[in-house]
Amino acid sequence: MEQLTAGHATPISVQMIGNLEVRRGKTVLTSATLGSPKARQIFEILLLRLGSPVSKGELIELLWGSKPPGKAQATLESYVSLLRRSLQPGDAKTGPLRTATGSYVLDPDLVEVDLVRFNQLVAKADESSPAEAYPLLAQALKLASAPLLGDELATEWADEARVHHASLVTSVQIRAAETAEYLGRTQDALHWAERAVASEPLNERAWSTLVATLESAGRYAEGLQAYDRCRRLLDRELGCTPGPTLRAAHARLLQKTVEDDGELTEVLEALLYLNDRMRSQPTHQNTRAVTKRAQGSSSSYTNTAGRVISAFLNKALTVG
């Protein structure tokens, strides 16, 4: 393999998050000006493996699957030549795109990629204190404000990369929310928690973070509403109930609604909510375990309802 050295070659800066964009000095290239779709896809695959050689055989398989054209290798090499003319005119051997033994590779010393920067910021946050980590996480999420490879066609390798990146972004949104809450930045925490729920509606950790943040902010009624949205969604999509962390937060919210010195209408809202929950029947009742769980849940709601009723009457008498 050629020695990877920057030499006098012109480096490039690449945006992969959102629509593809390449900057080489004052020149700006887009997906429409990088040559044919296959040439562009070769470039994107190499970007996802930045610094690691990808064999011609693997590239052929990724580009054409199990039915490559008769002269696949020659066709692949023609696409690479086309790509080189776009990326590194006059620098065929010393530019960012290099040839290894039966492979191609992008020189990481000559290629700056926003996706790599995103991953670096997240890794640095892992090793930092909460106060230092939060701005790093926020900066990473600012970079990840659009889907990965936004203008690429639906291909197996691209879809896999998109799913992996989207999952990572959601986890970073949750971490940003948790870190912001720890630092007392409630509005920031709510912002990132809501983004995480919107990004991945079935992510229970995202819902737990949102409910916990609303609880910390003293917005108990909104916390109860968020829990109920999560409960209904999990029941409809997965046929399950929230886990112990969310259920514990829910119980605390109910209790705090009872004990809080808030408006009488909030206590009444909690009581009506409990009444609705006690009257509803679980969607899935085909096993003893579910029935037993429903009975236990009903008992718990009954006990809590008693406390809410008592608080409601006490507040009503005080008002009267």
C-alpha cells in the first residue's frame, strides 16, 4: 500500500450529515457535480471507512450486490478515475483518494469529515466532567441537525449507516438532556429530551428523561401527560407497559400532585386521570402474567386515588 502522507496535496472538507458537500479550496462540489451516482457512492463508502482500505471486491458487492456487470472491476476503476478528477485534479497519486493493493482508501490527513468530528466530540465528552461535557454534546448535536447522507439513494449500506448514526444521535440527545438537568439547565434539558422522544418515539430512556426533567421542573401535570403518551404508545406498538424507572417516576408525580400546594384543578386532573386509568382495560390479556400485573396496577391506582381524593377534599374545604 502507498504510504499515506499529505505532501503538497490539497486537503478537502466533507459534509456527510445532510446533503453531501465537498470543499477543496474555493471549489465546492455537491452530489450533482461529483460524477455519476456510482462514483459518488464509492466516495461515500470510503468516507464511512476513512483511513481504512476497502477492497475492489467489497466495493463491487456493495455497489451491485449479487449481480455485478460483466466487467465490474474495469467499470469500478473508471468510476474511481472520474472521482479523482473531481476531488484532486492534477494530484492523481498524492491526493486524498489513494490506491492500495487491490483496494482504495481515503487519507485521513487530507480529509476532514463532519461525521468524524461528531464522533470525536462525543468521545471527548465521555472523558469530561458534566460542566465540560455539556457544551461538547451540544456542539456535536448542532453538527447532527440533519440525517446522514441526506441526498443518497436507499441502499443497504447507506441505510445501515443512517440507522446507526440516528441511534447514536438519539443517545447523545438523551445524554445532553441528562447532563443539562444535572447542571440545573432545565430548559435545555427539556429541549433535548423532547428532541430524543421525537427522534425515537419507542426509546423508553428518552421518555424517562423527559418525565424526570418535567418532575424536576415541578411541572407534574405535564409529566403525567408525558407518561401517559408513552404508556399508550408502548402498548399500541409493542404490547408492553413502561419499565420500573418510568413507573417509579409516575408514582412520584402522582404523589407530588397530591402533596403540592398547587391549584385545586391540578389535583382534580390527577384524580380524573386515575379514574380513567382504573376504568381502562389492558389491551393484551392472553396470559396470567398480564392479568396479574393489571390487578396489581389497579390496586396501586386505588391506593393512590384514595390519597388524591383526600387531598382534593382537604383543598376544597380550605378554599371554601
